[in-house]
Amino acid sequence: MLHGPYARISILRPHDGDTVDFEAGYIRHLEWHRQAKDTWVWYGWTIWAGERQRWFVYATFGHSAASLDNPVAPAEDERDNILNVIRHGQFLGSALYEYLPGLSHGTGEPQPTARLELTTVDLVPGTEKVFEAALSAEQSRLQSETLWYRMVAGGTAPRFVRLRPRPNLSAILDGRSEQALPDKVNDSIAKTTIEILNLRPTMSYGLEKSP
Amino acid sequence: MKHFIVGILLLLPTPLAAQTERGPYARIAILRPHDGHTVDFEAGYIRHLEFHRQAKDTWVWYGWTIWAGERQRWFVYATFGHTAASLDSPVAPADDERDNISNVTPHAQFLGNAVYEYLPGLSRGTGEPQPTARLELTTVDLVPGAARAFESALSAEQSRLQNETLWYRMVAGGTAPRY
């Protein structure tokens, strides 16, 4: 796989009362990806803390633009989705993001840790430069994996997301000092949402074990 | 700012003394029973608490039904007084999920789960609410950057609090900053 800055992050909401069938169907769909020799890595997480509790987030990272233009067998992928996934869950969003190494600490491809803090920041229009400059100025203080992405398409703009992979909830709670954003960005922010996700290894594909 | 009065403490599965480790963290979560499913939901939730009892869960779980509010008849369940390590060690998560699927998810939607930190410097009480019949729940969403001023103003008024008043800062699980 060519490595690049782009990521796709998408959301599925399992139908009420259909969790077991949804998970079994999604795992069957990942088996289709395996048989199709998909070279992309797919992360799967369930939202644990958040208003979207129990929704499923699937994502792939580290793509060039050309790579995103060449997914594995799209027509067959869709056919298998219809067979195994759509009947048990709603597709509620797919967005394209660009990794921002100058604001981040990490490679842009999150470590597959058991927990992930996901922060979504919607900005006031026109404040992106101030926001990025303020985060860039604080970059050297980051001690732990902290990955910032700018949304390119797929939702309300300007939007940024931050991923903080952590081995457990204690690491998230004990690391709250790194959670706050710099004071300089307060006037730029329209809305901030913080969620905690649980990695689902059996609902992921191609992941290496976390170190 | 939103005010809700959450009434009728429904379920208290374990004695308050059973949870020995004390810390500042709480989990507060929301279930919305499906329309017309109230009886089945409550019966299923009670069966689920029986799973917790059999699994020897040491956590205390509060259960409230919202009585006054736009989320009228939704169910709030919560656990308080945890350390970070305690929250990392819930009782048998896979079995808990299996039992949830059998008894709870057929009758309700999970509509939110958040982690909070208790703020003793703004509060009067222990951080673990008394199991009274009624509970007033106030949710405050702040303008970004206003958290320090907000906490400092409440802290200055703390000594005037006459009755149990517990403030928590949301760590994760919704729009921030939230108290």
C-alpha cells in the first residue's frame, strides 16, 4: 500500500435489537475483504462513551489519493455489503480526512489500542488557520500519541478530529492534562464532542497487534 | 442550561457499602424504552441486574426514571465513586453484553454514556448521591474556554451550600465543556 495522508472514517448504526446479527454480518463482510485480497487495513471500534453509544466506527488510514481511488472490487464489495451488512445496520456517514503531522504526535495510523478517545471539533468558519497555528505551537509538548486530521469532505466544515489511542480507560483519565485545547483556540470553536471508543479486533482487518 | 427532575429511585442492586474502592469518577448513561415497551423494558432491566448480582458485581448501580424533562420516561443508570482503575475493571464485560442483548436491547435504545469527574471543591456531599426518592439533575453546556471562570465562580459560593449538591465535569461522552 502506498502511504499517504488520507483517511476514511465512517459510521454504522446497528438496528435496535440486531447487535448480534450486525456483528456476525460485518465479520462475514470482512471475510469477503480477506478473500478479495484487500491490502487496506480496516479498524473497527464500538462507541462506548458518547451520545452515539453502541454505534460502530470503521476506518482506514495512511492512504495516498491514488490509493483511495483504487479500493478493492467496489461492485462486489457493495454486493457483499447488501448481503451481510445493510440489513442489520444503517450507514450514517463516511468522511475523508487529511492527517496533519505538524499538529500531531504519531504516524497518522493509530496504534490498535483497546481504547481510543475521539474528539470532533467544529470550527467557526474562517478560523482554521488560527486553530492550526495554535495547535502547531503546542505540538512539542505532546507526550503521547495524538493524531489530528482535517476533514476534506463528508460533513459540516470546517471540522477537525483528534484521535488519542490509549491502552485503557485509566490512561485516558490520567492523561486529562493533554485533553484540553490551547486557550488561543477558544474563539475558533463552535462545538467540541469527546467520545471513547473500544477497539473490536474481530471486527477489524489487517491490524497488527498493539505494542 | 437544562434542568431535569429525575424521580423514583428504581433499583439499587447492591448495598452502598459493597463498593470499597473510592475515586472521583462516575458513569452516567441513558436508555430510552421503546414506545409501548415500558413493562417489558423494566422486567428485562431487572433481569439484567440479577445477572450483575449473580456475577458478584461490586459496583453500585443507581436507576432513575426521568419525570420532568423533554426526556420524560427515559431511564438513567449510573455508578459513582470510582477510581480510573476501577472503571477499567467492570464485571465480566462479555457476559454483561450477552445478558444485555438478551434482556435490555430488545426493549430500549442506548442513547448515551458519559464519564464524569466529581468536583468536591464546588460541591457539598461525597460524590455518591444519597439514594433519595427524587433527584434534580441540571446539565450545563458552557461556551468554549469558560470552564475555569465557571468553576471558580461556583467554588466561591461553595460555603453557602446548605444541602447535598454534587457537581461533576464531563471527561468524555458528549459535547464539551459540560457539567
